[in-house]
Amino acid sequence: MRIIISENKLNRTIIKWLSGKYGDLEIYDHDNQPWVLYANKNSELIFLYNTKDNMLYFAKDFIKFFWDIFSINVEQTKNILIEWFETHTGLKSNDALGWDFSDASDWKKVVRWETKKRLS
């Protein structure tokens, strides 16, 4: 069965899903770094945000997941993630880029990141 859904409604559905799944990310930063890290409860990086150039980096798995589940392309994925991120953090993002965080599993060891708050 094929279901037709408007783009606006699809975007709202994805944003609602993102809020449910990632609304309580732990936020880490360090005074000497331009990076703010957003990790889940398993310490897996989900987003990185560069405060110098307002660039959002997201786990590249979002692209494949959103394509498989919602049939949206990379540009649509970026726009939805930027909208969700800006709404939930109050930070402006100039652009977004998918990134492979698999080699960053021990990111807490590199710099002594401090938990500032949760995203909820």
C-alpha cells in the first residue's frame, strides 16, 4: 500500500521522532574548545557543533536511516536536522554535514569534557 503524505506533515513527523529519540542528549563542552558535543546516554556522539563557524555535524547514519524509512534525500535530511537542532538548542546553524563518529568512541579521553546540561 502506498501512502501519500505532504512534505510539511512528513517534516513534522520526523521532527517529533527526533525529539522523542534525542531530546535528552547530554551536552559537553570545554572552555578552550570551539566544539559542543551532544551524546546519548551510551556516550555515543550524535551531533557536534562548532561555535566558530556555526556548523552542525551529525552522525552520518541519519542519511541512510532517513532515506530507508522516509525516502528523503541528503539535502532534506540536513534541513530537517538543522531545523530540529536550532529549535532545541537555540543555536544558529549555517549548514550541516554528515560525519563518521565511529572513530570517536573514546572522545571523553581526548579533552576533559564537562557535562553542562541535558538537551531536554
